[in-house]
Amino acid sequence: MKAVILEKIDGDVVVGEVELTDLTFGQVLVKVIVSGICGSQLQEIAGNKNNANFVPHLLGHEGCGIVESIGPGVTKVKVGDKVVMHWRKGDGVEADFPSYLYNGKIMKSGKITTLSEYTIASENRITPVPADTPDDLASLLGCGLSTALGTINEEANVKFGESVMIVGAGGLGVNLIKAARLASAFPIIVLDVHENKKEVCESMGADLFINTQNSDTKEEIIKKFGIKDVDVIIETSGNKQAIEETLPLLSGVGRFILVGQPKPGETVGIINAHHLFGGEGKTIKATQGGKFSPSRDIPKYIKLHKAGVLNIDGIITHRMKLDQINEAIGLIRKGQAGRILIEM
């Protein structure tokens, strides 16, 4: 099968031929239909996910596929089921790390990888969905959309009319705009350094887009809305400067949610830390996937989509093939894409 392989840190990834091995207890073979690309893959390529000692390995952690075969002990899915593939643990067996053959050698990989024609997944990293579930929706529910919905609903606990600032308008950022709009947040303010993101963000439901390269954020929100701070700030970039500059903008009931991860070993400072004690006391929280619980949440989100409450229009900005993976990664790095789907 064809697969994307990370052979060396900080290099281009490779599309190569990989052989499958026999399934062991709790493993499921899935034929991949479509996979998303997450910012976490860029972190892996840079070696920032504690993965530098484990190359070569496969990549990807969100997608949609069809079950081809099941290993011993698997009871949650059957052959022919459509599934969401996700990195967060759901119900089912926690299987061992799968083995593949690459260049004649055994290659271990993660318990879910999706940037390949087939994947060996741990049972608890896939969730069956109705056959008529759109492939795009299923893929987005593997990480980007589900993380956004969970962050807004579970971590930030956004109330009607609360203000939300989203720092970074990449694949996760555009999903967060949708989630914040669904929660009736107002205003929804998006910060980014790429002016080309403005149109997409506004079409998603952002009330204000600020290019922080040439505008002062506080001045802009005072001018537009007459407010000098915001209730919820969700930081998706992991950028040290972005974190330090936006933290002072929290309101007296403010919640600062870190979704993007700073580089390993990096120190982030709090400017004028006294402001954290204003109002009712402000909170800073790091989240893992917005507390997304696949077995609990995926059925709910699919129902919302069928009812027309949750739509995914505009989130996906590019569709590409597996052989175009380095081009796709380049678009993300340059800030020229929202969510990119890789179609098998």
C-alpha cells in the first residue's frame, strides 16, 4: 500500500510502499477513504511530539474509512462498517502499537494513523457511524471539528453572548469559529498574521478579523465593539509571543484555553501577572482535544449535522491526493489553507 512516512526530522515526508502485517488482539484493518492534516503533523515533522527516536513512522490521526478485517477480541465494529478514525481514546480494546514492513524492516507506528491507503488501528481509536454519514464530516470529527466543539462547550463553557477570541485561523481555527457561532458567542474575534485568511474567517461567522502584523488588537476591539477585553481566548498556534500578548486581554471572568502547544523547553511569560486577579479571577488551561469523548460525542454531532444545526460548509479549503502531501504541508505552513483533506 502507499503511505506517508516520516523518515527524518525536519525533512520532507516520503510517499512509499509499506506492507501490512497480521492483526493482533484488538486491532482493526481499515481502508482509508479520506484523511485530514492537523497541525500536530507539523509538530511531529519537527520532532516536537517526543517522536524523534521513533522514526521512521506513519502519520495522520483523523480520517474516515471502511473496516476491512478485525483481529481477535474486537467486538465494536464489523467488516464493512464506516468508521471515524480519531486519536482520542473511545470505547474498545487498547491494542498494541501496530507493525508494518518498510524497506524490508519492521516499522512501528501509532495506534491510529490515517495518511495511507490502509491502516491498522486500535479498536478504541475508531468509532462506527451510519453508512450515510458524509465522508468529509466523519474525517473532520476525527480531530479538527470535534476538538473545536469540545473546547467551546466543555473547556471554555461559553455562555450565550460571551465574547470569544480565536488566535490562529488555521484548520482548527476555522472549526472554532463554527463552534463559537453554534454556541451563540458574540463577538467572535479572530487573530492571524495572514491577511488572506480574512475572507474565509468572515464567511465562517467571525465578527472581526485582525491581522496582528499591522493592527493593534486592543485598539481594534475597542473601536469595533467598545470593549477592552474578552471572556474567552483560545490559542491555537502555540506561539510564545501570541500567548504572551493576548493573555492580558482576558476579562474578569476570562478563560484562556491553550490548544496549540509551545515548543518543548520553551518558557512563556505572563506580562503584569497581577491582572489575573481582576474580577472573579481568571483561568489558564491547557486542553487535550477539548475533552472530546469519541464514543459519547460523535453520535451527537452526527445528529446535529443531520438536523441542519451543525454545518461544515467552508471548513475544507483544499482536496489533494496522497502524492501531493508535501505540497499540502507547504500550504499549511504558509498560512494558505484551512482544513486540507487528502483523498485516497
